[in-house]
Amino acid sequence: MKDLLKQAQKMQEQLQRAQEEAKLISAEGSAGGGMVNVTANGEGLITGIKIEKEVVDPSDLEMLQDLVMAAVNEALKKAKTLVQEKLAQVTGGMNIPGLF
């Protein structure tokens, strides 16, 4: 029983460390052939947006909005996948509710 508790404590420490490291993860999404680029971190926050001036057309803002949304969604999806992969290294692939 004592060994089991030690293993659980060790795993908890590893999970905490992995969660902290996951916050440092950065992922990029792009749309429009790279005309819109978005960077997201492992916490699910957008940390950067770059829009090439050639894609900015005041008469077609809807297209720009769609490109930004697509790039944001791609960046967030990639970041989430990277975080899940990082945590799976610690959990052995177990899906633990409440972890990112």
C-alpha cells in the first residue's frame, strides 16, 4: 500500500510538471496559403496574429474574418493536440478528466 501511495504521489508530481510545461507549448495555424498566421499556446490563448496586407480588402471583410477564424481554429487544435500528447507521456495514455 505504501508503494502504491508513493507511485501515486510521483505521478501527481509528474502531471503537475507536465501541465506547467504544456503552458509553454506553442502551435501555429495558417489560412489563405499563409496569408494569415496565428500562434496559440498550450493554455489555449492566442499569442500572435500576422496578417499579410495583400489579404486585407475593405470591400471583402468577410473573407478576412473567415481566414482569421480558420487560422485560429487550426492553431488551437494543434496546441491542444500537443498538450494531450505531452500529458499522455505521463499518464500512459489514460484520459484523466480535468487535465486540459
